[in-house]
Amino acid sequence: MITDLLTDTPQTKKVLAEKLGTDSRSVEEMIQAARLEGAAILSSSEGYWVSHDPAEIRKCADRLRSRALTQLETAGALKEAAEKLPITLW
């Protein structure tokens, strides 16, 4: 299980993938599943780690929420751009 490999020191996806004998995408999926089950797995540009500090966990959650909102805004802008383009029939 991914949580068995994580400590309070960040580890990159590449390192975790090597330890698990899998690819980076699978590591992301494992991290997501563990988070949804309640694991306090944090992330930054340095990698993934487990935290027991409520303030640190909230800070990471706020950062993830902000990124998600930005991505949602970008997706909306792309949809609007697509709607402005003329329809091409091949």
C-alpha cells in the first residue's frame, strides 16, 4: 500500500514508482485513492509525504482547491473559445 512507503519526508512520484515497480500515473491513482479514504497525504514540487499537522494539511488542501478552481475556470474559457469558432464540415 502506498501509505506504507510514505514518511514525513517528501518522495517524488518517480521514486515511489520505482519502489512499487509501477509507473508515475499508477502512483498518482494510488495517492488519490488513499486520500479519498482519509489518508493525509500532502504534496508539493518536492514530492508526497504524510502529515499529522492539521495546519499543514489544511494549507495543502487549500492549495489543491485553488488549483482545481483555476483549472475549472480555464476549462470554461476553452469551451467559450471553441463555441466562438466557426463550425467546419469536412
